[in-house]
Amino acid sequence: MNYTKPALLAALGAPFLLGLALPSEMIKFQTPEGLVLKKTFSNTSEMTLDEMDMLMNGEPLPFPMDMDITVSTDQTVVVTDTLGTVRGGHPIKVERTFDSLTSDSVSSMSSSMMGDEEMEANGTSELEGLSVVFTWDDDEGEFTVAFAEDSEGDEDLLEGLKEDMDLRVLLPAGDVSEGESWSIDPSLMISVLAPGGNLQIVPEDTEMGGMGMPGGSMNLEQMLGELDGEVTGKLVGLRDVDDSKIAVIAITLEIESTNDLTEFMREMMESVELPPEAGSMEIESFDVEMSIAGEGELLWDITHGHFLELNISTEMDSTMDQAMSMSMGPESMTMEQSMVFSATGNLAYTAERQ
């Protein structure tokens, strides 16, 4: 059989053209107006002290500072969102009810000098049971937030709240084919690691803890600060479940951050009443460096335009460096401390249509 030159070129190019014609999917946030989603965000972790160094007045302590510390934390957030019209990849209005906001932690410390000690802290939020409304401001290019008409609360509770609890930052910018990967902006991962922003979850007991830690609360967003690194999504498969087409997306992340928390810690210390014999204490510096590696799976409902599940297992290393000055009567001293922690954790998020 003889081929003409055009026919031969067409035959040779067929595999390439078929590759270009592989089916692709538009995986995007596109929910109908009025859709109600109940979302549950569970964040668990276990942190262990690996290393600690301490200086007093610039000199090593005259005694060994052996100490074991473990902290186990379980935070669960449940919200119900009523979504408005989607425009520009996000809803222009969201009414959110905070159904449940809880955090439970158990801290244990063991040392030859101080013995064994354990402390439990149960966190709650005054936002629980209240509803807020996020409204997109075209002029400012951001959301404003206010209490819903049937809710009343302290305006300070609104500070730090964020609208995005939909994991939109994990999505590709355009159509993707099965097996295709895309980069995710690491600076936006705070909406995944700490969805909803500062939810004002604080320990029920805000007195000075048995381990010498002040009361109050530091949410993950405050601790992480700005994020850098590499985050990748990959479409690994498609599923048909009931009336929905589901995208299975693999997520891998390696991110790091540095954060100066000096002012935050000073404000925390101002809220603590020290006994007279304790003298005075001033935080000179408090810096945190963190690195987080993780991998997991996102299930995205292509048909209805929202996430169904996210599960990510993480490993974290952090270093906390702090310096403080203390005075008791005529005596004064400085103390510098460096603590290195490692932790494992898990993010388990779900969304259900109501």
C-alpha cells in the first residue's frame, strides 16, 4: 500500500494529536446560590520536646536541665455556611453559623528537678452558636464581616475571621487531565492549615498554668505567620458516586515559616497576674521557626462545585527562641531559652450538603 506524503504525516502525527485530545476536567468552586454546606474541620497533633538549651545571665545553668514535654491537641470546628452567588471564583456573600468550636489538649512534663506534672486545657469560643455574614466589597477587593441580624456579640470576636473555608486555594487555575500536576501558592496555605482564621478558641481556665505558661490562646495562623516553600496538587483519578463526578487530588506540601511573636507574648503576659513574690517579668524576644511536610488526598465534587473531604498527614519541626528579663526586689537576671520540638498531625475535613 502506498501512502501520499500528507497521509503519511497525518499517520505519524496521530499519537501526538490523540495526546492533545485527552479528556480534561474543569475543577473549580462553582456552587449554586443558596447552597447550604455543613463543614467539619478536625486538626489533631502530638508534639514532643527534642532539645532544650538555657542560659542565665549569659551563662549555662550550673545544673543539668533534663526535661521531657509532650503536648497532644485535638481541635474540632463545625460550621454551617449558606453560600451566595459565586463570582470571580468565590461567593460574594456567605452566612456562617458557628455550630461547635472546641479544643482539647493534654500537656505533660517530666524533669529530675520538678518531677512529673500534667495539665489539661479545654478550649471554647464565644463565637459558638453565633452567626456572621461575610460580604464581598468590590472596591476594597476583600470581604467585610458583621454579625447576622439574629446574632449579637462582642465586635472584637470578628477580628481575624476569614471567609474561605472551602479549600479553594488547592484547585488548579484551568482544565487539567488525569495525571497532570499544578503548583499551589504556599503563602495561601494558611486557609487550609487554619481554616476560618482566628476563631477565638481560648482555654476555659486562663490562670497561670502549672508549667509556667501564661493563659490565653495563640491560634495557628498567628504562630505560622508568612509561609514559603512548595505545594503541589495532582489529579490522580475520577470517580462516579451517586449523581456526582468526584475528582481525586493528591496534595503534597513542604512549607516553612519564621515569625516574630515578641509583641504577642508581651500582650499575653500583661493579662497574667503574677504573685507578689514572683517579681516582674519582661519578654525581650520570642521567635518561632517552623517547617511542615505533609501529603494527603482531596476529594472534590465536580458536579456540585465544592470539596467533599480532605485528609492530610503532617510532620512538623519547630524551634522557639525566647529571651526575658526578671527582677525580684534588688535582684535581676536575664534568661535565654531555645526549645526544639517535633510533631505529627492530621487534618480531616468534610463538607455535606444540607
